[in-house]
Amino acid sequence: MSAVTGSSPDPSTAPRLRRLIVAGVDHQTAGQGLRDRLFVEQPALPDFYRHLAAAGFDQAVLLSTCDRVVVVGMSDAPDAAAAAIRRTLAETAGMTEQNIEGSFFIRTGTDALGHLFSIAASLESQVLGEPEVLGQIKTAHRGAEGATGVGRELGAIFEAAYSVAKRVRNETAIGEHAISMAAAACQVAREVVGRFEQTTALVVGAGELGVLVADKLKAQGLTDIWMADPLEPRAEAMAAHFGAHRLAMEEIGRSLHRMDMVLTGLGGAVPVITRDDVAQALKQRRYKPIFLLDAAVPADVEPDVAALDEAYLFTLHDLERIALTGQEKRSHAAIDARAIVEDEVASFVLAEGYRAAAPMVTALRQRFEAHRQQILASNPTMSADEATRLLVNRLLHGPSQALRELAADGDGGARSVPLDGDLIARLFGLAADADDGSSPGAEKGRE
């Protein structure tokens, strides 16, 4: 299967970056509704890659997440490749291409490389610095390999992206500060209680933030969860959701000593947890700390609980302050992270130049060596002076003839390659020779 082709050079000789394309939609170009419709579920991936293969792609990876649905691939004809990606996305979603045309973006070459590096470094995510994106990329990469959609060219580019992401994580604070209230709650909870695997939590009510925090805590190792709610059906549903134990509302006060964390979100007329409840619980716990998150308005926890030693009460205002501070710090870290991405793109481009030049350098060395061997074999008795003079003449004959023909062609001719005097001077060190006075012309002038 060959790559999407056009009038570009043979893909076997074209530099890798000339063929790189990133195209699709993301949170900056398309709303959540369109991204949801274009999202490609796991069972649909084999058909999606078959459609891309039929369109001419032999190397492609689909990144399908809540933030983006984009294809990273290799092609010699970017416009044709982008059209194929747009068509495949639309057909898979049961839409027309016109539905996504206004939200569809295309990046090629070094621009595409920088964009992929930025995605891997979590600089293109809705939540700046989120750690999940790198795992999502690696999962997509493995899935594409299973569908034979990744070759050596694209594989090397993805490996470079992983190295960039690792460097950004190691050298900046891009992921160290909570920037959402739920993340802030998890951060301070860990500071209070330590390992979540060894703690017990009580969730009171089904408030959105409390539930979100409980979900995050469970994902980070929390298993011992208790659920209380005034409405029996809602309490049962939440207990099933968390795999939690049930606790009656009237039992909260006398059970509080068993809880390391309490997340509330009822917002009733009367506080659910009083200062006396917490004071008695702390005494029974021998003053082992309790983390309390009151996400309710009005408050579920009496405010003066915060005055108790070893009772750590946080409200929505506290979490918002922590999150805003984290956003500011991540924004500053992002400046350093983007500088790293730019540095890595430049390094990759430089390495690509060396890689592209290597075959030509090898061929030149082989050709020069062949001339040397031929002269030695044909003239075994020739002196070193005569042999080297003959070798220089043979080596320069072809380039000299080509230069004369190019120069004679003139501006009005059919010259396909421009005569670049600066390039020739750089290749053969002519400018340096002139500067240090070592050129034949300089010697003649001194005479």
C-alpha cells in the first residue's frame, strides 16, 4: 500500500518532515457537540483505519479524545491527505464534509511536528498540564500499530514526542499545581490524610463537586466509602455508583469518628455536621486529623469547626483560591514548556538535515575512493605528486563542467537548479580560504 501521492518527490527520498501532517478538529476549533459526534469509539477503529488505508495512507494514528479528534499521518500530498482525513471522519460519524469543514484544521511539516509535541506536553489541552493526555497518545499509538497504521517514519516522530513530554514534566512545574476545584480538593485531602488506600470517606448528598471529588479519590486508591442522603432512592443510586456502604442520616454524628474524610453537598436549611459532632469524633480518634470538604450553599458543616485542632475544613471559596493560584503557576510554567518544545523541534529538524545528507555524503566518499583506487591501479609507478594532481583533476572535472553549463544557461534559459555561489563556497570552504588568504588567488596577489 502506497502513501497518498501527488507531484511531490518519491516518498522514499523525501525528508520525513516534508510528509508529516496533523489534521482534524480540537477544542479550539470545534464545540463539544461536534467533537462528541466525531469521536471514534474503540470498536470502530479497525474500520476507520481501513478507510484511511483505502484513501492511500500507510502511516497514520488517530487521536480521539474529549479534547480532539485528529489524525497524525505521513503523506506527499498534504491537500489530498487532508481531504481524505476530513472525508473519513465525516463518513465514520455519518455526517457530510460540509458539517466539519469550518472547524477542520491542517498542519504540515515543522508546524505539524511542533503541534504534536505540544499535544504530548499537554500544552494544547483544555486543562493545561493534564497528565492523562500522554497516556491517551500512547494508547492511540499502540492501537494504530495493531491496525498496521504506523511505520518507521511516523513511529520515530511519536517517540520524539514522548521524549519532549518527559522533558517538559522533568524540567517545568506544568503538572504540579491543581487548577480545578476537584483537583484542589484531592490535593489538600492527600496533604491531610496521606494515602487514600488507608482512609475511610463519607459522602453526604449528591452534590456535583462532592461526587466529582469522590470519583477522583476513588481513581487514586480510595476504596472504603460510605454514602448518606435524605432521599432513599438517591442514596441507593450513589452507593451503587461508588460501590459504597450505606449510612443513615441520623447515624452521621455518632459514626463521624470512623471517617478520615467527609464530603458534603446537601445545602439544607440546617447544618448536617456540628462543631460538637466533630469535637467528639476527634476525641474518639485521639485527635487523628479529619479532612472536611463543605461544597454546599448554605453550609452543611458549622463554620466554627475550622477552629478545632486537627479538623481541616475547606469550602468552595478555599478551593477556588487554590485552583486560581494553580492556574497562574501553570501558566508561568507553560512559558518554559513552550520554549522546550521549540528547542526540541529545532533539534529534530537539525537531526533530520543530517539524516537526509548522510546518503549523499556516503555516495561522495565512495565515488572519490573509487577514483583514487582506479588511479593507483592504472598507474602503480606514478609519484605521489602526479597521482594527487590527476586525482584532483578527475574529481573536479564533472562538477566544473556542470557549473559551466549552469552559468551559461543564464536567467532566460531553462535552468532547473539555480547556480548558488554561496552554497558552493560554503561546501568547499572557498569563503574561509579567501578570508585567511590561503586561496590560490590570494597567493598570486601577494606575488
